Amino acid sequence: MPDDVAAARAAAEEESAFSHPPVDPDTTAAYGDHPDQVIDFYAPRAERGPGGPAPLVVVLHGGAWRAPYDRRHVSPFAAFLAGRGFGVALVEYRRGTEGDAALAGRWPDTFDDVAAALDALPALARQALPQTDPRRTVVTGHSAGGHLALWAAARHVLPAGAPWRLDGPPQLRGVVALAPIADLAVAEKLDVCGNAALQLLGGKELFAERQPYADPALLLPTGIATTLVQGRADLDVPQAVAEAYADAAAKAGEVVGLTLLEDVGHFPLIDPVADACAVVAEEIAQLAW
């Protein structure tokens, strides 16, 4: 496909995904004192599965870990999942760099927040969504949020002494990572999202030092069921990034699912009117029930 045609299609997909008005949650709970340390909860709107409490889906939004992109842009996606019978916890976290919100990530705050949110989630969900079963939790995330979802499932294999390390595997049914920035080294080589991965870790001088604590491709095997969903036509986070993670998992002795969608770019995965979004819901369902 010619470059101009591919770019036009990608622009149309992005416009569609961002055309939906934000959807207010049923309730919001704080997991810390900072204004960004909050979780929006969406109650399931339908019954599905074998009955009993609904599974809980944790959503970590993307936006290259940059401050201008908050959770509101994926609230229609969260509401879509609620309409499919899931309870949904949409997590906000600190983004941007202290003094320069245009840069990606905030070390260590971004990771502090994701770890704290996941640790607080079972208790918060029991209060906010009593009709869900936190024991049937699936974490999903898009783009930079896909990176954070994979990282959240790998905290028990972080290096010894890491502040976010868990003693054992997190209580998750699985992870569904959507066009994830899953291999930070490959993302850095490909200049994904304006070298966001390099910025996330503090620049070239700190990248190698911090990578073992932050790169999902180095935190394997996790023992957590994991599926990656990737559009073959993705111009923002190319297919090669997901494939690199899947290859690293295989070398570590772990099988990771990789669902590749033809003629799909970056944003249809979180666009409620796109067929790709329905595929995502089915991938989540396969792990949740």
C-alpha cells in the first residue's frame, strides 16, 4: 500500500477512535493522594459467561506515557467492555516528566502508580463493583498501556530489590496487550512514538541501567496467560515490536498468543465501532471465563 494511502487510513482510524464522547464512570476511587492516582469503575451492563460474578477487566490507557493523554480517551472502550458483561477498572497514573509534560513517562512515579493501583484494586473493586469477582481479573492496555499491562503481570520476576517486586505471581487470569510497546529496546531502535521508550527510562544515559526494571521483554517467563493483539497495518507501534516480545517469551520457554489483524492499524483496537474492538473483547473473554 502506498505510504500516503496508509497514512490516510491511519488518520481516519484515529479520528474515528477519538470521535466518541467520554463516558462517565459509575464511580471513582482514589488509590493515592495525587490527583492522577484514581480508578474509574464501570459496572457490567449485561450478563455473559457461565453465570456468577462478572470478571474484572483492568484497563491501562495509552498515549506514549505523556501527560496530555489521560484515561478519558479510552472511557468509551471501557464502557464498551462493560456492555459486554465485564466489570471494568480504568486506571489513571502519572505521566509526563517533571518540568516537561511533553516528555514520556515519569520515573519512578509511573511505575509506582501502576503497582499501587493494582495492589489496591481488589479491595477497591469489592466496594465499587461488588457484582464482580476480583479473582477473575484480566489486565488489558493499549500501546504504552499495553507495556504497563505486561509489566504489571511481571512484577514477581523483577530484579531482587526492585521496589515494585512481588513475592509471587499476581492474582491475574491473564493479560491482553493491545499494540503494546512490549520490547523497549526494539521500540527505541524504531523510534516508536517519538522515542517515547527512551524518554520513559530517562534518556540514553539511564536506559540500560533502568531497562531490567521496566522492559517486559526482559521480564520473562511470567507464568501468566498472555495474548498480544496487533494490527498488521499499525504505523504507530509496528508489528515488529509485538513479535520481538513473543520471540523473547518463546526463548524463555513461555508461549504467548499473538493475534495479528489484517488491514488494521493502531486505534481500531480501542474503537467501539470497529470490528477489531470486538476481537479484543473476545480475547479478554477467553481468559476471563
